Amino acid sequence: MVTIMPSNPWRCADFLERVRPGIALSAAIHAGLFVLLAYLLAFHSPMPVPPVPEGPVLTMVPPPPAPLKHQPPTHSDFRPTEAPVLHNVDSHFSGLTLPPELTFDHEQGKTPATLTPQPPRIINPKPIYRGGLVYPERAANLEREGYVDFDFIIEPDGTVGDPVVVEEVPDGMGFAAAAKKAFPKWRFNPMTKDGVPVAAPARIRVSFKLS
């Protein structure tokens, strides 16, 4: 038995009844997918941001390239030039005239050979007479002791010549004034040269001490 299908199956009521549930289900699925996609795009959570590391951040930097080795030139165009030749130039010079020899003599008109050598200074010569020394009243009242240094000349007859106070210790006690009155009266053994008494420089300390 042969069944003849109608020429337009979509107009068949049975066919529409069979495909209507599938169409509705497909439309519902597509609508649900569209709503889900819209929700995800509108309310999706932002991507997490990586935390910032604490402390210094080390960054690896590649080392610089090695410098190129200097290659000496294989050839050079340098050519030395000849020194210019000067003509009619006198290269000889006459001798220099030196100034006269300078002398540094302490005494004008005398050379070191003609200077009279000075005898050495006698330190603290022993007097053969010392008298007239009076203790200063101010120093005695304060019970102060002291001394006076003299530079002088022992004359050929043993007397004191040109006494000069070098130092007074302590100052202001009257030791220098008292020594100036008494010291010129002192006597010394003169210095002799070839058995002949001569003048000689000396330095002596006149001391003041409480008994």
C-alpha cells in the first residue's frame, strides 16, 4: 500500500503539533543563555590585582657589552717634517761677567784672619773678696730668697768692670738694687795669658739666702 504525502507538509496540523515543543524549548534555552551572558558581563567580579611586594624590588639588568678592543692602525700617513734651518744666526755667546765676591765680615775693613778671637766667658768665678752685700729689707720682711745674675769683665787687676744685670729673681724684692751697690767692690783672680793678666768676660750669680 502506498501512502501519498501532501505537497506542503508545513501546513499539516500533525506536523506543527510535533515540532512546536522543540521550538519552544530551543527558544527558552537561547533566552536563558542570553540572560546569563548579560548577567556575567554586567556583574562579573574584577580581576584580582597582584599585591605590591614590600621592600626593594630587584630588577635584573643585563651587563653592558664588552668594549671593543682598540686595534692599532696598520699604517699611518704621518711623516715628520724637517726642522727649519736658520741662517746668519750666531750661536756663540761671550762669557758672563760675575759680580765681585761678597764678604760678610762683622767688622768693616777686617777679614776673618785679622779679627781678634774673644776669650771664652767664665761662668761663676770664685771671688777672692765679697763684701758690702746687704739683704733687702722688703725681702727680709717677707722672708723671700732670690738671686741676681751679672755679666761683667774681670779686669787684669781683678776688679769688676762693666757689670750688667741679666736676670733678677724674684722681681720687685730689691735684690738687683742691693747687688748693684755691693758687686762692683768684689775682687777676682784675673785670667792670665802667657803669664800676663788679661781681661776676661764672665757671668756670676749673686745669691741672697736667709740664714
